[in-house]
Amino acid sequence: MHQYSSPAATFFSSLKSLFCLSPSTPRHPSPAPLRARYASQIANPPPHSLQRSPSQHHLNCSCEQPHPLEPSYIPAFEPPIRRNEKRIKLEVMTRELMIPSSTYTAFASGPDGKTFVEKHLELPALGRNDVAIAILCCSVCFTDTMYAAQLEGSVVGHEIIGRVEFKGESVTNVNVGDIVGFGYIRSTCLECQYCLQGQENMCPKRTTFSDGVGGFANASVWDSRFVYKIPETIEPRHAGPLTCAGATVFAALYGYNVSPTSTVGIVGMGGLGHLAIKFAKAWGCKVVAISSSRDKEHDARAFGAHEFVCTQDPIATSTKMDYILNTVSGDLPWETFINLLETNGTLINMGVSAKGSMEIPYFPHLFKQLKVVGSLVASRHVVKKMLDFAALHSIKPEIEELDMDVKGCREAFRRVTEQRARYRVVLNVPPRLAL
């Protein structure tokens, strides 16, 4: 047996005992006997093997008996406090088994939603479809700031990249050692009409990163069916923004049948907008960047835009657009966008906001037969296609990098909320927390 004691292997090694229950164990045993059983097994773990790979070691379970449970996820931390309300219980799918066998580090939002505190949390048990992941980095989306402001004590982050360190017996889509992306969707029922149609992002029972511990941490346990292997040609630091922002804009192009002959307008030049320009350009479209800031023109053209329209100026372009992808939210000049659309054109909204309204001029909408639709993140099938497309066309986000610690999380939120990020902030797990 090879001697091996890397931080990642040490951190995840106690999980091996979770796969070695007797087949006589009841399907739904009570938590107390299970805790006693696991306490004994952790104290006297079964034999296991270490398999050496050319680049690194990974822990492989060699237990004979399968894990009889398929628990879902619940975070092991204090339920958040919703602002202006009494303490409430976080509504998530319950896990029947929680084993305090390992701890990991996470950064939870403070009372103001802008500061962070370091916490040490218990690693949840591993189900047969779960993977244990050592997080490498997590990028910051504006949606993260919204949830942090609403839920004190929440651990946000949903553009997460990590390395698989351990996997359940039923996991087939990823292997130990794979670099993977995950984050926005935590789980779905996989049984409703939307899931069966390949639209898991529309599942009424879906859970998201906000229903548990997100990516501002150095480890995670996640349902492998919502984990995606990252192509080798995409660096981890560039992959994070693709899993949400990239998937969101790609889903709009893919789902609404945008063709290479289409003229596509992109509203906004932030984290989503700059990627939308790059994807639309690679799609073969004529791309028109639309922004309220004149100083974005240089970057817009560098990202691939053929034309630039500033909404602060009189609209001088004669170009009509078949599609307009709106990547921002709030009160916007909707009439301007409607007037820029070609007959039978489509306005696709994908920006998320807790406020703002939409007022569409009726007659242009009617007489030009316009469509106004929404697009929310992406299904699993589309995420995989997006990653392949990004790898093929060398599409990567423009990023700024910070350490994932109390100071780095606070600074990242400041840049995002003040719209100073150029164009996505990535938090890298520092060496002291790396597994």
C-alpha cells in the first residue's frame, strides 16, 4: 500500500465508511442508531486502498457493501435570518443522515449583506449520486449579492469550479480527479414534465445554491447529475463564469433558434453582456452592442461587436435587429428596444432583479408581431453543449482575480454592486485553505 497523506485525501478519507453499511440496514432507519453505527465505523474504519495516478493520488473506496441510502442535501450551518423577520428555518430537501466527520471552511454573509465571516462547517454525508469536491475557485454574480442581502448568514456563490475527490457508487458522468463546474441548480425532481423534456431549469421542485451552502467555501458535496466536466482546454479560473453567465446567454441563442444570419443586439456590457457578445460573434451573427455608457464602445468592439449603440444618444443606427438579448434589469428604455427590433423580432430578457417593471408600447408590439420572452440559466443538456462550444471557439470571460477570504469576498461584492467589475470577479481558494 502506498503511503499518502495529502490534505485532500485526509479531508475526504472519513467519507469512505459511509459506503460500508450492512445490507440488513433498514431503508429509512432512525438517525440516532445510524449515528451510533457510523461513530463505530469511523472509529474502526474498514480496509481501503489508495490508487496512485501519474499526477496525484485519489482515495478510492474498496468496501464490498453498497450504501443503502440516497439522501438529499441539507447544509450544516445556522439557518439564515431573513431581514425584518423572525428567524426562519431554511426550506431544503431533508437529509436523513448527517455525519460530523469532517469540517470545511466557508464564508457567510454578515448582517449588512456586504461583509463576511469565516465559518467552519460539517461536511454532509455522501449519497450514492453525490460527489465530494475540493473547490478551486468561484466567480461572483450579481445574483449572489441579492441573496446575501436577503439572507444573513448565507454562503453564496454559484459559479463554482472544483476537483472531484470522492464519488458515490452510482456516479458515472465524472471521475475522481476531474475538474468540474457546478452551482446554480442543486437538484430537481427528474420526474416532472419539464425534467423529462430536458428542461430541468424549469422544474417546480428545483433547489438552487441558495437552498444550502454555495461556492464561497473550500469544499462541497453536490448531486453529480448537476455537475459538469470542464474541457481540458478551459482553465478553471475562466470556467466558473461560463457555468452560469455563459450558460445563460448560450441558452438564449440555442433555445430561441438564433441563426448565423441573424442580427443580434446585446443590451448591457457586464458579466453576462460581454459573454453574450463573444458567443453571438462565434455563432456567426451580426452583433450590435447596446449600452448606456459611451466608454464601453472600445471593449464592445474588442469582444466582437460590429456596431455600438449608446442609449444616451439619439439612436442613429438604421440597423434593425432580429433578436435583442437583454442582460441587465430594472427600469430600461423598453420603447427604444422595441423600435430597434425588426418585424417578427424577439426581445429575450435574462437579467435578474428584485425590482423594476416592464412597459411595452402596445401598437409596435402588435403590428410588428414582436415577441417578448424570458430565459433562465440553462438545462443540463444545454450547459454541456455550451462548454463544448466555448472550448471549440476559445471563448473565455474577462476576469479579475482575488483570494477567497473575508477581505476578498467583501471587495468582490463591492466591485459587483458598484458596477466596477471588469468583467467577472473570480475568488480563488488561497493556499492555506486548498485541499
